[in-house]
Amino acid sequence: MPGTDKYGRAECHLRLPTQHSKVILVSANKLTRYIEPCQLTEDFGGSLTYDHMDWLNKRLVFEKFTKESTSLLDELALINNGSDKGNQQEKERSVDLNFLPSVDPETVLQTGHELLSELQQRRFNGSDGGVSWSPMDDELLAQPQVMKLLDSLREQYTRYQEVCRQRSKRTQLEEIQQKVMQVVNWLEGPGSEQLRAQWGIGDSIRASQALQQKHEEIESQHSEWFAVYVELNQQIAALLNAGDEEDLVELKSLQQQLSDVCYRQASQLEFRQNLLQAALEFHGVAQDLSQQLDGLLGMLCVDVAPADGASIQQTLKLLEEKLKSVDVGLQGLREKGQGLLDQISNQASWAYGKDVTIENKENVDHIQGVMEDMQLRKQRCEDMVDVRRLKMLQMVQLFKCEEDAAQAVEWLSELLDALLKTHIRLGDDAQETKVLLEKHRKFVDVAQSTYDYGRQLLQATVVLCQSLRCTSRSSGDTLPRLNRVWKQFTIASEERVHRLEMAIAFHSNAEKILQDCPEEPEAINDEEQFDEIEAVGKSLLDRLTVPVVYPDGTEQYFGSPSDMASTAEHIRDRMKLVSLKRQQLRHPEMMTTES
């Protein structure tokens, strides 16, 4: 072996193949006697290019690689062979430390590739002198060994990677299966129990809102599991796209099971939400209708006393509008109730075998009870509206009768006024006076009809007041006015009749005397007739100056003073003619002279 002595000189202890196999100790300068210079390094005076430290490092690397690769090959072979045998226990257990190699295969392969690259070079890195030299024999022998080990490692490592991939896929599949079962078990267990416990619809808006809030809490819990479902569905879809044929059936089965449970649960949640929303709308319509009925009932319970027919018509219109609004509300309640009943009847389709007859019956009875109660309340209000409508119509009739009675009083007053102001002529002769008397009688008939019409209206108001149970309104004002005006008209009419009858008698007698009647000369010569004519004329003149006296003491004249003067003048003229005729009959010579 080469080395140095205690003085630093190179020396070599060389075991030479001698006959006696003795060790010969020689100095460095004597080595050439036994070894060729080309086989000695520069340290021993030779020309061999050799870096011992480099060789040593490479040797250590080689030995380490050989040891690690051999051990790794054994481990990988054990793992791969165990996987190939299809050990069920190995497949079922999760990846643990026993499944992992003691060293990193990638690191060992990298070391082997680097070592092989170094061995295949013609000279070592870092050698001085720049003179090429050939690898030593052990280095040449190491190359195929390293290559063989690398090939074996690559083969086993490839198989190991496939085993790991299969193990990872199996582990992932098991994890997915475990998560799927967690989702399925929760949805079919606690999730379904939560829904089974929720069947009511509430008996009011507040109760329905409380149930909706509870349902939202249940939906919130389900949403977390639905999020897991979405993630699992994506993972399964990815595995289906890259999975092996042997895994497709199992994956599709898991996916189908998960989807069926989730969609069924989501459908139940949606159905429950729709049911509660329909119940909330039903109770909302019922509450609005109840308030409308309360308002209408309150309006009907208050006894109103309208001031006139217009206000009654307005009240009737308001009642009709409210009743129409109630009809619309009741129709809407029936539609909402029927829709809710239809939904309730479908609950049994997802009851999971739970007997929902009792729960459904309670809900159905409640809905039908609300609709029947609203129908009865609406019917009672309709009956009260009919009564109120009849009462209002009677009040309208009462006001109308009072207005017409007042109008009759006005008409009668106008007739009285016309009688006193325009019916003043007594006629120029008997014929005309008779015509005036006939017209007056017709005029009186009109007044009589007006009075009778007013009386009938006032009698109707009395009957209506009795029916309405209110104090008679006509007896305090209209009836006394009607009777007073009629009494005044009667007095004035009688006076008018007396004057016309006196005028007829006066004109008739005067006309008999003033006309020549040779057939009855004795009648003409009757002094009593002349006296009677003068007496009637004077009485008629006196009557024209007498006013009409009413029961209350008030006085009223026919026409104006000028009208009375004109009528009196016409009567005086006629009386003068009668007096002249009388004188002519007494003194015939006067007739001759005048002639």
C-alpha cells in the first residue's frame, strides 16, 4: 500500500508475489524495480493519472447506491408482490408507514443516474494535468451493475407508482363512499325526522310565520349537507371521467344513490316551503277578509240618521262597495283555501310511511272551518245589509215624501196667490161670468188634488216613521203649513164663488130687463125685479171692498185697488143702464123724446 514514512518520504508496503509470500518493504524510489512507472502515480514517481480521493468518493457513492438500491428493490418488490397477490387486507387498510419505502425512490434514482453519468466519463471531474486516462477496471465493472440496478429500480418504481395510484384511487373512493354515506345517513335520518315533525300550517299569520322560521332553520342545516353533495358530485364526476371500467359501476351507483336522496329531500323541503307559503297567504287573505267584515259589521251596527237623500245614497253606495269587496275577498279566500287543500292532499306521497291522516285532518278541518266561518259572517252581514238597505230606501222614500209634501204646500201657496192676484174678473155678462165660475171650479179641483196629494204624502211619512221607529217629522211643520194654506185657499175660494154667483145673478137679471121682451111685458114692469137688481148690485159692490179674513185674523184682498175699481165701475155702469131702463118704463114719453 502506498504511503509516507516518518520523515514524509513516500514509501510503499507492497506484498509481492514471492515464493515465500513475504512482505517486502521498499522505498518509493525503489518501487520501479517491482512496478512499472505507468502504473504508479506521480507521488511515487510514476506517470499514472489517478485521484485517490475522487476514486474513494465515487466508490462510497457506488457502494451506498448499491446498498440503497438493493434494499429499495427488496422493499418495492415486497410491496408490489403483495399488491399483485390481491391481499384483501392490504387493499382494505389505509396507507400507512409500512406501505412507504424506507428511502425515497426518486432520490435513489437521481443518485444512480448521476453516478452512471460520472462512470461513463473518460476522466474524473477535477483531475489536473489535462491528460486523458482510461477508467480503472472496477469502474468499468461498476457501470453495467449500476445500469442493471437502475433498470430494475425503474421497473419496480413504475409498478410501485401504479400500486400507489391504485391505492390512492381506492382510498379516495373509500373516502367518497364514506362521505356519501354520511350525507345519505343524515338526510334519511335526522333530516327526515325534522321534516316528519313539521306538518302543521298554523292557525294564524303569526303561527305560519313561526313555522316558516323553523323551516328556514331546517333548510339552513340541509344546505350544509347539500354543499357537501355538490362537492362529492364533482369529485365523482372527475373520477368517472378518469376512472377504470371496474370502478364505473360503483361510482355511478354511489352517484345515483346520493342524487336520489338529495333530490328527494330537496323536493320535500321545497314542498314544505310552498305549503307554508300557501298557508301564510291563506291566513293573510282570511285576516284581511275578517277586518273587512268587522268594518262592515261596525258600519251596520251604528244607527245612522242621514240629513237628506243624497247622503243616504252615498251611504248605500258605500255599503254596496264594502259588500262587493267582501265578496271578492271571500272568493279569493276560497281559491287560496282550495289550493292549500290540494297541496295538503299531496303530503302523503312523501310521508315515509308516516300516517299523516290525523295531521292532515286537523289542517283540512282548520281550513274548511275558516272558510265556513267567513261564509257565515258574510251571510250575516248580507242579511244586515239587506235590512239596512231597506231602511235606507224607506228613509229615501221618507225624504222624498217630505220633499214632495213641501212641494205640494208650495204649489198650493202658488195657487192661492194666483187666486188672489189673477182671478179677479167677474165677467162682463152672465155668460162670461158662468165661464169664469166653471174655470174657478176646475181651478179648485186642481187645488183640491194638490191638497189631497200633500195629505197622502204626509200620511205616508207617518207610516214610514212608524216603520223606521223615528219621531214623525211631518207633523211638526209641513202638515200645519199644508192645513193653513188649504184653509186660506178654501176661504178665498168660497169668497170667489160667492162673488161669481152674485155676479151671475146680477148680470142675468140685468140682461132680462135690458133686453126687449114683448112676450112678457108684465115681467118688465115688475118693480120688484128692479129693486132686486139694485140690491144685488149694491151688495156686489160692497163685497168687492170687503177683504178675505183668514182664521189667524190676517186680511187679503182680491187683486189691486185699481182692479177692484175697474170691476166696480163696470157694475155701476150696468146698474145705471138698469136704472135708466126703469125710468123709461115709468115715463114712456122719455123714450119718445130720447128717440
